[in-house]
Amino acid sequence: MKRLFVMAGLFVLLVMAASAQEKKFGMYAVGFYNQENLFDTIHD
């Protein structure tokens, strides 16, 4: 019975280690361009 628990524990650790290698994340980016200072209202 003890051997069964040890084997089950090793199996669980193996599955957890294998699933830890997958990178599951999402990245979102928001960008904008400030056009407020692009145009000058006073003609030099």
C-alpha cells in the first residue's frame, strides 16, 4: 500500500513538472501618438 502512495505521488509530481513548462499568458499593449505638440499654431 505504501508503494502505491509513493508511485501516485511521483506521478503527480511528474504531471505538475510537465505542465509547469507551458507558458500560458497573454499580453496586450496600448499605444498612442501625442499630436498636441506636432503642429504649431504660431507661424514663425
